[in-house]
Amino acid sequence: MVSSPHEMPVAVEPAAFDVAAAAVEAALAAGARYADARLVDRRHEAMTARDGDVRSLSQTTAAGLGVRALVGSSWGFAALDE
């Protein structure tokens, strides 16, 4: 579990940690009994080769933020990409 921006991988911007913390604080201020946030930074690389020749290379990245909160006996969830 990451509890400060200093523990996060280099790929995640420190501002993303601030947004996640603000989302949790807002949920708690709005009456949630529990709230958490999850930052995701996903990277994918692929290569295609045929008979020893590289045919294609690709690299993709995706980032997002998910927040869940417990209000009364119900769970709520919201997510944002990029």
C-alpha cells in the first residue's frame, strides 16, 4: 500500500497522488464511513517477428484513478482514465 508520493513508482505523477487523496477526503467529508482510492499506471509492450525479422513494435500506456466509498450499507465506485 502506498501512503505517500515518495513511495510511488517514478511513472506516476505526484499530482495524481494529490488527486487521489482529495477524492478520499471529499468522500469522507460527504458522509462516507470508509473511502479509498487506487491509482493505476499500466504499460504494455509487444513485438512481432517472422523468420528472425522484426515486423512490428508497439508500446502503450494507460493511467487511471478509481475511488470507492461506503455510505450507510452501500458501496459506490467511480473511475477516471488519464
